Amino acid sequence: MLFKKILVAYDGSEQAKRAIDYAADMANTCGGFLVVLTVVPRVTIPVFPEEGYGAAPLTNAQDFGDYQEKMRAMYQMSQTEVMKDIAENFPKLKAEAILLEGRPSATIVEQAEKNGVDLIVMGSRGIGGITGWILGSTSRRVVESCTKPVLVIK
Ligand SMILES: Nc1ncnc2c1ncn2[C@@H]1O[C@H](COP(=O)(O)OP(=O)(O)O)[C@@H](O)[C@H]1O
Ligand SMILES: [Mg+2]
């Protein structure tokens, strides 16, 4: 079978949900394995005041740590929910959830290579909203930099 192991990138957006529907259906039909990857973006602290947040006293760094925790909890919750949906809709499908922190596009490419997946499925847009591009920056970067086949759901 062509697509034995399918990685779907999930950021909790409606479009990523649609990507999940396609990926789960394909993996299920192929008797394959589904990897659901969610990447928690890193909260960054600019070091130089002219770049923005760096103007805040360094003691506020603690707030960024808290914010990172909250981000992680939100992404984690959304992933857990979607894993439940998958298990309900495709009870026989073998699926694994991976939650990592980092830069979404780079992490998706890295994990696809590392896990030896045969196909990456993602949405054309995510939670970043409409910026005038047909593809969001994550999907564009993955398509441009990954050697694996990529299916972008519109
Ligand atoms: N943090 C993330 N973790 C996992 N997948 C992601 C993440 N961000 C984006 N994706 C994947 O990339 C697709 C396109 O999102 P993106 O390119 O970020 O668009 P936007 O600029 O609208 O946010 C999403 O539908 C999802 O499949
Ligand atoms: Mg995005």
C-alpha cells in the first residue's frame, strides 16, 4: 500500500479538522497508521527594547513562562479532543498523538522524516487567519522544504 503511515498536522483550526477527516479516512481505508502531530509554538521574548516586549522589565519573564504553559494546555486539549473524535469515527484505526514545542513548519518536516511517514496531510490555512495568501506560512514552508508527498486540503 502506498500510504501506510500518514502524518496529519493539527493546530485546532477548522481547516486542520478537515485535514484530519481526510487523513483518518485514508489511513482507515488503507489499513494504515495515523500520526496526529500538534506543535505548540514557542513564545519568544525579544531581547532589545526597540523590538517591543524587551522594554518590559526582565522580571516579567515569568509571565512568558506562564503564557507558554497556557499555550501548551490549549493545544494539548484540542489534540486530545480530536483524538477522541478519531477513535469514535474510526474505531479500528491505529492512531498516535504527538505534541511537541517548536517552530511548526520545521517540526512537521522533522517528524515526517524521523517517523518515516509516507504522506503529510495538512490544511491550506490554520488559526493564523486570512493574510491574503492562498496558503498559510506553515503549509507553504512544509510544501517547499519537505521531500515527502504533501496533501493540502482546501
Ligand atoms: N502549530 C501547528 N501544529 C500542527 N499543525 C499546524 C500548526 N500550524 C499549522 N499547522 C498545519 O498547517 C495548516 C496551515 O496552517 P498555516 O499555514 O499556519 O495557516 P495560517 O497562516 O492561516 O495559520 C493547518 O491547517 C495545519 O494543518
Ligand atoms: Mg498558523
